[in-house]
Amino acid sequence: MTISTTAPSAVPHAGPALHLPAANAATADFAGVAFVGAPHAPARPGIFILTRAIGGFAYPAYVGEGDDMAAAEAAARALWPVEAALIDGVFHMERANARLRAHTLRDLIAKYDPPLNTVGRKGPASPEIAAIIPDRAEGWPEGAREQLATQIHATEADLERLVKEFYASAGADPVLGPVFTRAIPDWDEHYRIVQNFWSRALLGTSRYTGNPFSAHIMLQLKPEHFTRWVDLFKATARKVLEPAAADRAIAKVEHMSTCFQAGLFLPSLDAPANAPVVGHHGMAGAPPR
């Protein structure tokens, strides 16, 4: 049986697609990043998200950052006073390093396409929030917003094949093979864990409850491992999954790679301002145990 991951038509993005948190949550997970709910963002460095409750979920309307989140939030509200009156939620997370903030900000905007952000978007705002807060970005092709509600069809058999074919390629790869050989003593158990991870990510099940980042801390990974991992995963996903499912899985892996690297390879505080920053996501094929 084919399983659709699209939520009911009234709130098509509230389900597995965007993993939106509850509107009244004290703490919230936005794209794998932990945020705290508050009446307003504090006067400290970090990232904040202005949200609107729709169907019980917190839809991002604007994502901002700054050395003083309170001032940045006030500036955003002053810029859009009409839209600001429609905001009913604020979430924030502290992050002093400006380069890491910029990286996380980029990921969040690309993930949610908030209607008040006009830079770094990958598509139109979701129809639910765009119906309340007009999308400030322009130029999306006709029909692009409707494509956001495209159903993703995948089965557990598809995910099993995805996992096993990815690891078959990775195990034979001169860059990744030695890492997996050292780190995985029980392949059957690892297949089960990773399939559970993708079942949660693509099908919305709850079997996977681990922490993908923690499993990678002791593996002595380098940036080239992540580059190769993403390349092999992309090729496998395109081969095994339907296009829409492959797109979503690849986006998840790219996000993990960025996040894991930001967590594993923290830039020096003395690094020049134009020094390259590595993101913070992990090896999509190998979630933590």
C-alpha cells in the first residue's frame, strides 16, 4: 500500500512535510533547531521566529537574527505594522557566533519560506499563512504555491531499499567505507534504525526516537566525508524514490549535513570575518543510535 505523507487538506503543511511545532509550545523544534517560546525575543544575540497560529501549529511568518534580538524584532514589527498585528507567537534561540547564526538563518528561511522574508527563499510561502499574511516575495512561477501541497508517495519497502542501496554504495566507497566499517558492528540493527529514521522523516511515523547528531560525535569525521555522503545519498534517492519523495529526502540530508558540520567543526573565534563556515547537519544515511 502506498502511504501519503500529506496532511489533511485544511493544513497540508502541519504534518510530516514541515514538522511544525504546536503554536502554544514552551519549547519548539524548527528544522532540527531548538527554540524557546516567549512574549518577545530577549536583548541577546541569536535568532528569532515570528509565527502565526494556524490549525494549532506555529507557522513562521518571519525569521530574523541579530546581536540584539529584541531590537531586531522591534525593527521588523516597525517595518510591517499591519502584518505585525497578525503575529501571535515568538520563538528564539541564543547564538553568539554571527557566522553560525547566518548559516542557521539561511537553513530556516529555505525550509519554511516565511512570507515576510524575501531573501534566501526557495519557493512561495505556504498557502495557509499566505492567506493571512501576504507573501512579500514575488516572481514565483504560476502554480508554484500549489506544488507545495504535492503528495509524497513512499512505502516502507521503498525506504528499506533506499537504506540498503545507500549503504551498499557507501560501504564500497574509499572515503566512507572505512568509517562505516569501524562504526557499525551490527548491520541489520543499523538498517532498522536508519529505516525508522526515514520512516519518521518521510512517512510521519514515530518509531525513531534517537538523536542523529550524537551518533557522529566520536567518528572523527571530516568535511570531505559529508560531501561524499550527500553525493552518494542524492544518487541513491533519485534512483529509488519518486521525484517528490527524493527531493524531500535530499533536502533533509543536506540540512543534516550543514547542521552536523556546524556542530562538529566550530569555527575559531579568531577566524577572519570572510573565513568559510561549514554548516551543521549530519550524514543522512547514518542517524544516531
